[in-house]
Amino acid sequence: MKTIRKLSAVLFLTACALILYSAVLYASAPEAAGRYEAAGCAKDGTDYNFDGEYILLNEDGTGEILFNEVVYKLNWELTGDTFSFTDEDGEKSVGTLAGGVINVSYLDYDYIYIESDSSLSGAIDAAEEEDAADIAEDAGKGEKETEAAAAFSQNGTGQTPSVEGGPTVYYANTRESSGSLDGDEEGDPTWRSDYIALNEDGTGVFLFNQSAFFIRWEQEGDAFSFTDHLNREFKGTMTSGRIEGTYGRYRYTFDQVQQTLPAYALSPEDWGKNLPVIMDEADVLSDAQEQELTQKAQDLADQYDVGVYVTLVGSRDNYTWSGNISTLSEELRAGYAIGIGTTQKKEKHIQNTNTDWKDSILLTVAVQERKYDICVSGDYANWAFPVYGREMIRDAFLDDLKGNEWAEGVRDFLDGADDVLKVAAKGKQISFKNDTTGRMIGIFVPAILALLFGYGIAAMMRGSMQNTQKANNAAEYVAGDRVAFTNREDRYIRTLVSRTYSPQQKSDSGSGGGSFSSSSGSSHTSGSF
């Protein structure tokens, strides 16, 4: 009976402890939930860029982290001040959360995050909500430019772009989903940068959740509609400087603004037509280098029927309202309609039946922010440049960009694109198996180094034993009152090996970046250098 009573007591105390632990977790989750903006990032005593990075904690223990311009989902826990989370790739981080401040190490980077004043979804704060109300009121009076529209044109840049001419731009005022006017039901704030840009020739751009769509639009009376390059439709009305209508499951209102698109400033005479294959707005290439690289890019396009482009800008913030390098690439692709459409050369492989969805690979580099993005578009190009191919190209030019060797970086990008397109021209997709150069390097270089290392060790051992010889009797090994052996043999009967698991890390902000696909259908590999 005593044993039973003891066991019952242990079980009762355990149950109480579990209930108390659950209560603590339940109480702490809503309190800790929120958006935390990065306020510092360091590694081995060196500070790194943390522009725009954050951790978002939901009350149900889920969330997300923006790391090096890529969003990863996570699950988090808070016990007392001990904060931990595990991302979708299994990377676990442990730190502290106290007083609205998170201190945590993630992928060898030490971060400080401070709780944001904004709501859990990252939506606008009270002042911005007041501006949004002003938008609705002014738009109802037929105003073409509002305070919020002007603020949007300064989004993330602190400046108001003003380029004469260009498309007519309508900025998203509201987006309704499932009856909510505060954004969509997922709490996604990205729609606040959405816009419609209309060229006079019936073409244009629709920026949707930071993905750009080439569109063809029509207006008849008050009726307005467009079809994007994925054949999705927007239907609505256009009256008094306002566009209202439905796109998919969203209902929008857009208000006309006086500012034109920042990206239009790159090459306004070619907007809606094309973009120079080498665009050096940053002025880091000599005239001779630009001419050489332009010819090389054009030769690749002629040979493989895939447009190959490089755009170098001083600061991305001068050319995109989003402040995002991959979004800038999207705007360039859609706004300048870059790429090559269906041709006979592609008929034996994948070909694009939609003339508005062209094959291209574009490298965009922001020199001041030291950011890059590889953007691939078109059915054939997306097939020809999978993640392995894009990251192989990235590895070829990244060290050049780190050393400010801009011409060499562009040249290595073009050489890498050539290597990948060569494989695609044979009807094969680039992979380690089909990457002959990479496979040979991966196989033979380690083997040669191992042989050289082994030979060097053997040579050193032979050299150290040149003056030794075997004695004829044991007395010769006696030196004074000790026995001196110059030859010794160790025999191991058991070996204990300890191994520590080291998972493959994500590319860090200093040497690579994330690979992802946008809703527009483009594939990206982005990062810092």
C-alpha cells in the first residue's frame, strides 16, 4: 500500500507540474506574440547588415523569420525568459526574450530584435491608419493625389521620384478579402505596395504582393479590365482617377498618383519594349568593358534564344518603391518586357506558347546596398536554370562582386549562363550529374589533394628515419641506466570515434542567399555580397 500511495503522490505532483507548466506557456504566448524588428546583427565581432529583417511570433506558437531576404516558417517556445525556435529546415536557435527584446543566435549570427509597435500582422500603425482613412475620404471626392499616395512614393527611400512621362500609376488604397478591409485574412501587409501602371499602348505592369505581372488592359466607358501574362483577369471600373475591381479573390481600390515609377528612370525610351542587355546606371564599367560585355550577352541570346541581361544600379531605393532587390528585378522584367519569345530552336525542348511570358535571365546588382538578385522567367528558362544552375552561376561571380571587380563579375555571370545553356541546348537540365566541369572538380581535386597530402606525410616519415637501423642484440639499446628504443610499434585493439552532426547551413548574408519562386512565375536567387 505504501508503494501505491507513493506512486499516486508522484503522479499527482507530476500532473500538477504539467498543468502549471501549461498555464505558464499559455500565459506567456499571447504576451510574447508580436513582431520583433532586427536592431543588431553580428558574427565573430563583425557587424552585418540586418536591413528589414524580423521575427514574427503568432499566439499559436508558429511564426516566421526574415533572414537574408528569405522568409522561413518557424515554431517557437518561451519558458520563463528562455526563448527558442526551430525553423522549417530544422535549424534550432535558443536565446532570451525579456522586456520586449529578443537576444538569439541564428545560423551563427547573433541577433537583437526589438518588439515593434505595429500589430501582429505587421499592419500599419495608428498614424498610418489615419492616413489610410484620409485616402478613402479624398478618393471619394475625386482627388488624384493624396497624402498616403505621396508617402507611398517615398516608401523606404525618403525621396520622391519624379520622372517626366512614363506610365500612369495607380496605387493600392484598399484590398478586401473575405469581407475584411484591413488587409487579407492572413494579415499580409505586402499589398500596400501594390500598384497598376498603364502604358498608352495598352500594356502595363501590375505589382501584386511584390511580384510583377505584365498586363494588357482595356477601357470602354467606365469599364476597365486587364489580363496578366498568366491569363488571370482583373475586372472593374475606372472613374475620376480611381480603379475599382476584382483580381482573384481580392477586391481592390487603386488611386492615381502623380509620381511615375522609379524603375522607369533607367531607360524611359524603352519602357514596355526592352532593356539594354547591359545597363550600367552605377557607372562602374568603362565604355570598353560595357561594349565587350554587351556583345557577349547578345551573342548568348542569339545562340540560345534566351535573353541575358545585367542591370547595375547605384542604389536599389532609387528605382523601386519596395526597397527589395528581387522586386526590382520583377519590375524590370515586366516593365521592360525583357526576354525572347517562342522560336523554332526551342521546339524540340520546352517552348513558351504565351508571347507575353518570355525567356530571360537577369542579374540585378545594387552596388551601394551590396545586394544581388538572379531572376529567371519563361517556361524554357525556368527549366534550363533550376536552383542548382542559378547557385552555380552565383558562386562564379560572388567573389568578384565582394572585391568590387564589377566587370569580372559580369563576365563570370555570362560565362556561367553560357555553361548552363549549353547543357539545356542538349535537352538536359543542369544538375551535378550533368555538370561535367563541376563533377570533375568534385571528384578529382579532392582525390589529387589526398594523394599529395599522403605522399608528403610519407616523405616526411622516411626523412626522419634515414639515420636509424635495427640493432643486432638488446644490449645496443641500453643508454646509461636506461633502455633507448628508436623503433616502437603501437597496436590498437579498439578505437572510439566521436562525431558531431553539423547540418548544412543556409547561405549567409555575406556569401550567398536564398532561392525561391515568385507568384509571377519567375525564379530567384538573391543575397548579399
